[in-house]
Amino acid sequence: MSNTHPINVVALISGRGSNLQSLINAQQQGKLNVEFSSVISNRDDAAGLQFCERANIPTTVINHTLFKDRLSYDKELIKEIDRHNPYLIILAGFMRILSPEFVAHYSGRLVNIHPSLLPNFKGLHTHQQALDAEATEHGASVHFVTEELDGGPILMQTAVKVKESDDADTLSQRVLKQEHKLYPAAVQLIAERRVELKNGKLYVDDSELKQPLRI
């Protein structure tokens, strides 16, 4: 691991948080140079919160049902995140569409993992989308978040072969296993201060990234 001081991160979850668990595990194993200052959920029953508590990571719940609209919720979320002054905000199964104001506020500091080889199969039900399209390859992508849904610059991807015997569940399980390797690898690259988003383009080690990195 780099000797650079760990970056301060805040993660957002809505459910089980399995990708967050993979990040926390990597950090605890000395493979991820981050410090989790807070994990925030929009649901108080998110299973990932229990995992965070066992790992002694501070958690906060901001219930979206208590706000009149998306923007008022996002403003409260911004206020809570900014208390921690994070270098990076990690979306780890945060099941909300973010307002343009939120995305703009964290431009270049907001990353997400999506279960497809973007730009293919944006949105929901990506595994079934891949099967319906008779794709031979499927996977996951880590990308910086922009106003376009699942449309931000892609940093890193991982792929699996689609088997003739696959259904959405079996394909999902194989992709998820790869996601748990992909997200820590991508976040570690950012933690090493090697990644920068400038004018909508990604640079790694000061060179423009023409194609997503693959693991």
C-alpha cells in the first residue's frame, strides 16, 4: 500500500452494502488506503449499517421519506456529508437518483459501481438486459458520477463470460463476486492520488484515460 496518508471517505448505502463490505474488508486487510469517516443510509433498516457498527465506523440515517422532495433531501445530505470534509464520496448501493445540484456539488469526488460494462445496459435489471441482448460478455464498471444516469467517465471495469446456462440470478452472482474485487481496486487507485477528473475527462498518472482500465 502507498505510504500516502489515507483519504477521508464517506459512503452512501440503501441496503445490504455488500460492495461497502468489500471496501471495508480491503481497508482492514491493509489493501485500501482510506479512512471511513461516515456511512450514511436513507433507510434505517439497511443491513449494511450493522456491518459498519461491527467495524466501528460511524453511521447516520437520513430518512428520505421525511422530506418533501428530492432536492430538500439532497440539501440535508450535502450538509451531513460536508461535516466530514471527504476527499471521496462512494455510492455503494445507494438506491436514489441524485439531483443535479448534489452531483455538481461533488463533481470529481463522487464514484459509483454499476453492474454492467458501461455504456451498455444502463439503469436497472442489467443482468436480464444482457441476457435479452444475447451478450457474450457482461460485468461491472466503476465510474465518476455526472448528471447523466450511469453516464459518467468510466475508470475501471471487470468482465465475465455469459454462459448459455445463465439466468439473471447466476449471472448476477458471478458479476457481484467480481464487483467485490473491482471497487477496492478502483478506489485504491483514487486513494493513491493518481486519478483526476478534468473537463469531463479522466486522467490517470496525468495521462488521459482513453479506455477504462480492466482487472
